[in-house]
Amino acid sequence: MSNDKLSLAERREALIVQCSMQRRDAAREIGALMTPLSHPTGGIGKLFGGGGMKLPLGIIGTVAGLVMAKSGKVLPMLTMGLSLIKAARSVMGLVRKKHT
């Protein structure tokens, strides 16, 4: 009978240790998932400030390409698009300088 109680106590202790390790791992994983949302250069901030403007420019480029392919006025649309990109970059540069 004392062997069973010792075995139960050992198993209980092992389960407690295992549960604490799982809680620690879960907290670490949740923290890693939440970091991009709270970090200033992660999440939505990355679209406009942190990692350049890859996504917005990609969307604008796709829409502009579809419009140009449909209309036939390719050269004026390209010059207007390039000037808009230059203006957006200069504005973003000013915004970044102001926040630092």
C-alpha cells in the first residue's frame, strides 16, 4: 500500500512539473504572437512606417496596371504613377523624420 501512495505522489509531482512547463511554454508562445501587434514596426505600422511601403505600393501598382491595360493611355499613366510614388516617398520621409 505504501508503494502505491509513493507512486501516486511521484506521478502527481511529475504532472505538476509537466503542467508548469506547459504553462511556461504557452505564455512564451502567446508573448511571441502578441509582440508583432504591440511593436511599433509590426502589424499595421509595418505597412506604412516600418518595412517601407511594399504592400500599399503593390496594391497601387496592380490597380494602375489594370487601368493602363484597359485604357490604352500607358505613357501618361506611367508618368503620373511615378510622380505619385516620388511624392509618397518624400512625404513618408518627412513623417519618419518628424517621429524620430
